[in-house]
Amino acid sequence: MPRTPSRGLSVEKLRELARAGAAEALTRLPAEIGAIERAFPELASAKGREAVRGSSKKARTRTQRMSTAARKAVSQRMKKYWEERRKARAK
């Protein structure tokens, strides 16, 4: 029977404990969902949940990539910045 080095628990015992924890979490989830829906009634409806999902997707996909020209401009500014810092440090 394999053991984990930290506590000497067998894989089966560890799995059993994880399963018990997961079962406990599943029994608490409905109460937490109810509390959230009472605090935010608009989320209780399917339409409200869909609006929240849609807004979070938009927030994630709104990132903009830097163009090649912008990247080159930043590179030139930083080279100038570090060159000035080196000169100041040498004095």
C-alpha cells in the first residue's frame, strides 16, 4: 500500500478523506446559493445569471495586443531610459 511521505497516509485513506470533504462541500452549497440569491435577487433568475456570465466573458476578451510599432516605440524609449541611467550611475 503506497504512502505519502508527509503524514504517512495511504492513497486510499487520502482519497476517502477527500471524498468526505467533497460530500460536506456539496451539502453546504445549496445554503450558500440561497444566501447569494437573497443578497442579489437578480441572480436568482436565469436571465440575470446569463447577464453576469456574458459580462464576465466580455471582460476577459477585452484585452488588446500591442502592435509591432507600439512595441518598437516602447523598446526605443526603454533603451534611452536605461542608457541615461547608466550614464548617471557612472558619474
